[in-house]
Amino acid sequence: MNQPQIANTSQLNAVSKFYLYCKKIGAAAVAVTQGFYLVYRYQLYKNPNNPKNTRYVQYFCRKLCKVFNIDVKVHGEIPRQPALWVSNHISWLDIAVLGSGARVFFLAKAEIEKWPVLGNLAKGGGTLFIKRGSGDSLKIKEQITDFLKQDSPVLFFPEATTSDGRKIKKVHGRLLGAAISAGRPVQICLICYVNQDGQLDMVAPYVGEISFDRHVRNVLEMPNVTAHLMTLPAIDSTGHTVESLTQEVQEKMTQGLEKLHAQVLNTPLAD
């Protein structure tokens, strides 16, 4: 009598997952369609890097967060002044979360511009495409400097890779030189994913050997998660060298993440 019940439960689980995937993919398709509507309704493609366009990017990112069951909670006020933004990096979800809270443009590899559908949407929405390659770091810094001088707030992830969200990895500060060259401050924003038990969520982080499609499926299945965002006082880049600015960013990000964890987690992290 028990065997049929086990098989039936498995079938229900499969059906439930199929329904969930269809629902989420449908919601994502609607969000992308709305994104294209904004791009063409307000002709964002004519001047995609206009700082005023960031409000449409923010709207789109908020829609994506709803698709992935992510509630975004902002601690304090999000600054609006032109700056070079930096954040810790946990997942591909960070773009939607950070974009829903802060009005910024994001850096992306130039190859993404050629992606079907999403490449056109990203281009129309003001994504800053950076050509990467051997010896290109100087050119990338110059591109970011130009954006900052045009008052376009730009965000990048100085850790250069994702983590599980427990600690800040080594900050690679070469691109921070763009803030010095443009005479703009560095604005730190920290992100923390917390599950329904008040602990660091371990589904959202995109780390380890997991494939991208498997991680997307895990995210589609995950229960509601709260993404906490906290900004720190902006760092004046005046008088800094790249080395000194990198050191200060490393220290501030480390201290800030510890402070955010203390505020939002039910129990402190083990060392």
C-alpha cells in the first residue's frame, strides 16, 4: 500500500515544479516585454546612458525581484549623487536587487550586447558594455571615467567573483582609479540575502561547481528571501592613490558587511 503513495507523491512534486516553472518563466517574459515597452515608449535607445533613464532600469529590476521571490529591504537612504558604486558580489541576482534599490548603470561584457533579446534590452536600458581582454584594463578605466564625468552612476563588483555572502573577498581596485580621474566619490553598497529562518540564504549565492541552468532552477523553487541593502557614507576620492583607495574600500566593505549581518541575522555567523 505504501509504494503507490510514494510514486504518486513524486508525480505531484513533478507536476508542481512544472507548474511553478511555467508560472515563473511566464512572469519573467512579461517583465522583459514591459522592459522593451519602456525602452521604446520613452525612446531610451536614443540616449541610453542618460542618467535620467536609471528610473526605468529601477522599475524593471523591481519586476524581476518579484519574479524570483525576493523582497528588497533598504536600510537608510540610497544616495543619488553621481558616483562610482561598488558592491559585494553573491549572485547574478545581485543586478536585479541592487538595481531595484539604487538608480545606477551596470557594467557588462561587450559580448552580452550581442545576446538575442536580452542584449537589445540591456543596451536600450543603458547597460555599459565594456570590452575586456588582455591589457584592456586601462581602456576600461577610461570608459568608466567618461561615464562618471557625464554624471552617469556606474556600479561594478570589485571582488571580481561571487562569494557565499559571509565575508568580503579581496578587493581588486584598479578600476577605482576611474573615480580619482573623474573627481567622483566611491559609493559602497552592501547586500545580504536572508531566508525565512533569519539566516544567510544559501540558495541565492551562485558559487561552487553548480551549473547556471541548475542554479536558475534552484532560484525558481526557493521560498521567499529578503535581500537587505545598506549603503555607507561615500568615500571622497580626492587625494587618494589607487592603492590607498583600494585599501579603504576593502576595510569599509568588510566592516560594513559585519554591521549589516549584525542587524539582519538572528544569530551571528561562526568565525
